[in-house]
Amino acid sequence: MQAVDFSGAWEVDYSQSENVREAFDVLIRELQRQAERQARSMSQGGGTLSTSGVGIGNGASIYALARMAEIVTEPQLLDIEQSEHHISVKRDGSFALSCEFHNGGFDSRESVLGNEICGWDGHQLLFQVYLPDGLTIYHRFTLGPDGERINIATTLRSDQVASPFALDRVYRRYDPNASGIRCKQTLSKGRVCTTERPR
């Protein structure tokens, strides 16, 4: 199977992307439902309270995971360079993701961040970053059928929180020399936009 070509300049499309604040609220509601189900089961004589699963993750840990997701998915601009055996995803204001392709296998390397694994899963490009203290970040890149849109599904898992935190960002091709408005989504302030001069 031939690799998908992600090369080009990309900017986040907030109208198509998930909002970190809404994703945080959804996770909190789901964890509350799980806790309520477990409490009902306990009150109906369903057994002993488990310290795994729903019981893991206090509010501060969940908020910290959401903040980390906000930081990891913050880059508004991507510059992707790709060859037959390599891809580099330069992320505006953040560390780059890079991968060497080895005959369809996964590339694994140690970095200053931790252990990184990347490779192709069919037509999707995967990056997994295993950080210290039980935090894992997964990025799944999918190119839209028209080649003008990339969906990046990012999932963070932590030993401190029962459920993963997932956030989808959609990026569209853009001309890096054009002027425009740049926005970013934050957990604390919502959407904040500024104007930017042409480069």
C-alpha cells in the first residue's frame, strides 16, 4: 500500500475541530455517570467498591490531563515535509513529530520526551509518545478524501485518570504567505483571535 502524502502547510479549522472545554465537560459527565452507576451497584448489594477504573482520578488530575491536552493540541499551524521514507511534522510553537518508515513497520526511538513510536496503520499515520509518570499521548493523522483536510485525533492517557482524554483537531491547507486572523482555543478563556501580518 502506498503511503498517504500529508506534505504542505496546514492551519487549524476551529469550526470543524473539537473544543477542549467541551471535551473536558463531556469527560467529567461520563465519569460522574460511571461513579453513579458504581454507587447504585454498591447500594443494591453489588459487591465491594473498586479502586480501579472509575475510582481513579480526582478533579485536579482530570483537569491536569485536560490542560496537557490543550498544550499538546495547541499548535495552530503545521508544516509537514514528507518523503518516501520520512515525515516531519513541524508544529508552530511546539516540538516536531518525525518518523522514519521501515518497510511498513513501526519506528521506535528514545527521545528527551520519552519513548516514541510511529508508523502507518493502513492510510493513517500514528505517533505514540510514552512520557514519564504514566502519561501517553497518541496522535492519529487521517487525510480527508479531497486531500485538503487533515483530522488529527489526539488521545492522552494517564495512570492518574480512569478515562482517556480525546480531542479531534481538523487542519486545512493554507497559503503561509497570506495575512489573516489567527485563533486559539483555551480551556480557561475559550476562543481567542488576533490578526497577523503577512510573513
